[in-house]
Amino acid sequence: MTEVRYVYAVTRPFDGAGATPCEEVQGVSGARARLLAHDGLVAVLSDVPAEEFSDLALRERLEDLDWLAATACGHDAVVSALTTATTPLPLRLVTVCRDDDGVRRLLDAGREQFTRALERLDGRVEWGVKVYAEEGGDDTREPGGGARDVRTGREDRPEGTAPGGSGDAPVRGRRPASGRDYLRQRMRRRDATEGVWARAEAVSRTLHTELSRYAEAERVHRPQDPRLPGAARGNVLNAAYLVPREDGDAFADEVRRLTPAGTGIRVELTGPWAPYSFAVTTAVPEVEGSEAE
């Protein structure tokens, strides 16, 4: 079976460079990772089936969301394992070379930008912070409606109200006295929801200002699209912070200190990760023997 080289990341030489810390991790297409050292840089790669990663196959597979998600998981598993031993420079998804010589040419062509980025990222990790305005908190209930437990999704309903309605679909004997009363209920709920969003935006501004003091760089990404699988609704802040590895505990403590108590606003902290948001992953050089996406 003909194989090509899937390249996950570039690093500097590190202790144990003869054996990768991700050798037990299942990478892309179930392949194990290995290291290829060349003139002061190390490429982290796997040998993968050529028929799966040819130009023609990739044009089709990149439209296959299931295949793309599985590939992204394998890519991230290898990069995350590397992060325990060194600071990797993650390359963009589906960076492929025909053979080891193609990988060496890739390192040579990108040497200046790879070296500059590795110097900037050395000893640093990425932390992610997201803030959500959650509907269904105590202050977004309609009078007479039930509160939703955001951990279980179950609804605590007063007796006599319709399931799933939070008071919107009253059953017999619980209807508003008039159309005017119904509109008042709707307006109160709208105002309460707007209040949660306003507070979430204020919390986001405070968090970003204070956390930036710990970070050497930050990136504010677009809010998550709620239509994507697994994405939560109400994302107000979606930010990444580049933090010295030794300052990680202090950074996490600051997030916890600034997280408001009560319901309606949720703060999510993730990390530490490889510095994906701060890596120059969109400028992988195109060289002969490379089939980068």
C-alpha cells in the first residue's frame, strides 16, 4: 500500500526526540505519529494511505463532515500529546507531503516563519474562555412558569402548566385573564432575557479586560454558531489567551474569581491547549512534494 505523510506540527528538538510522546496516541486514520528531524526543526507526522489523501480524494472528503470531524480529532490528539513535552506549532488540518523528502522541503521552505513562530510561542499555552447567556434562568421565567435546570434540561413546572411551555402554553384553568395580560407576560419575559444578555456582555467585557493582563496575546473569535453540532446557544464571548505555562493556575483562578454566582450566565474555561489560535497555520508553504490543503 502506497503511503503519504500527514504532518501535524513543527517543533524544535526536545528531550526524547528519538521517540514521540504521542506514539501511543491514535492519530489521523488510526496511524501512529513519528518524528522527522531536519536541520534544527522537527516535523511530527504519520504515514497514511495515499488513496485517502490524494488531491482527488481530499476534494471529496473535505465535504464529508463526519470524515472531517474524525480527522480533526486525530490531528488534535497528536498535537495535545506533544504539548505535554514541548511547545508545538500546529499546522493547518490536512497538510500532506508525498514522502519524507517532501517533508524536509516543507521545513526548508517554511524555516523562517516556523522558527519565528516557535520563538514567540515557546513555553506558552492557550486557554479558552466562553461566556453564555442562558435562557431559562430564574430571571427569564414568565410569571407562573417553571425554571429549567441547565445541567439536566429538565423543567421544574408548577402544577397545571403544559410541559415544555415554561408558561407559554397554559392549560385549562391557567389562561391569562385577557389578551392584555398575556402580552404583559411576554414583555416581562423579553425584558428579563434582554437583561441576562446585557449582564453577560458586561461580564464578558470585565473578563476580557482582566484576563488580558495575564496573557501575552489574545484572540476574540466569532461567537459559536448554535446550528453546529454540540454548540450551545447564547454564546456572548469566545476568546483565546496565550499565557506562559507557569501562569496557568493563576489565570484559571482569575476566571473563577470573576465568574458571577447565580443562574443565567455561564462561564466556560478550557485548556491548556497547544496555541492553535496563535500559530501561523494558514501560511504553510506550497512546495514540490507537498499536497497541503
